[in-house]
Amino acid sequence: MTTFEEKVYRVVSQIPRSETRSYKWVAERVGSPFAYRAVGNALNKSPYIGKVPCHRVIKVDGTIGGFAKGPKNKRRLLKKEGVSV
């Protein structure tokens, strides 16, 4: 695991339940404001499934974006938390 990935997981772990943040927002918080694709790649291979709420990270335009377990599962998890997507 890289230092960048560790930073991403730490930032994403702090996103409150029932809230979302964008890949760009995460990239800015880890000090790499243009690395939003790298954020997505890091989340896609997260070894912390269930501990790091990767499903709370969406695209800056409000659309769902990707998810290792598929977009339907991401949408289901967000709806379960009360987030309308």
C-alpha cells in the first residue's frame, strides 16, 4: 500500500454517515488536487472493505461513480444511509 492510498483511506474514513464527498474533494484533502482518478483507483482496491466507507465518495457532478462491488450496490448502501442518488 502506498502513502497516497493510506492518506485516501484515512480521509474517506472520516466522511460522516449519510453524507457524501467527491473524488476531487478527497484528492484535495490528501494534497493532490488533480489526482481524483487516482483516488478512485485507490478506493477500488481498498483492503478495508466494510471499514472505509468507499461508497460515500461520488463524482463531483453528483452522479454515483464507480464501486468495486458495482454501482447498484453503491446506490443501495447510500440509500440505506438516507442519501438520495
